[in-house]
Amino acid sequence: MKQSVLTRYRALAYVTGVLLVLLTIGVIAKYVLEIDGAAGFTKVVSIAHGWLYVVYLVFAFDLGSKAKWPLGKLAWVLLAGTIPTAAFFVERKVSREVAPLVVPSGEPVKV
């Protein structure tokens, strides 16, 4: 597997995780603390998270199919982008597991 497959998954995992944490904070500010302006912030962050989560799903599925993960593990990685802070922990675990499968640049990739 190429390094780029893991790198793009890691990047989207972090972005999705940060946006989900921001969205959670925005929802708390909007509904619990009733802060003015939180509605606009929550709307923008929710749209960004929603679209980038779709990209995360594509990259995570690509990584999982190339790493030949079982369906249960793939489902857990795909759902990690919906649980606040889970994406960070899952990304770290996945990166450690997949790192030995990455071939150095310049070498042919085995299919």
C-alpha cells in the first residue's frame, strides 16, 4: 500500500475529529448555554463536518479495503467520525497497525 493512502486517511480523520468536537461545543453553546451567535457557528461547522465526513468515509473505506480489514473493523473505523474524539484514538490505532503494510516510495506496490 502507498504512503499516500494512509496519509490522506490520517488527515481527514483529524479534520473530521476536530470539526466534530467543534460541532459538539457549538451544540452545547446553542442549546444548553443559549449563547447568541452559536446557531450560525453550529450551522457552518455542521455543514463542513457533513461534507468532509463523506470524504473521510471514502478514504477510510479505501484504506480498509487495501488493508483487507474484516467488515466489523471497517464499520468501527467508518463510525469513528461520528463520535466526538473517537476519530483521534481510532486514527492512532489504525496508523500503527497499517504502517508495516506501507511500502517505501519508489518500490512497486503488490496487488
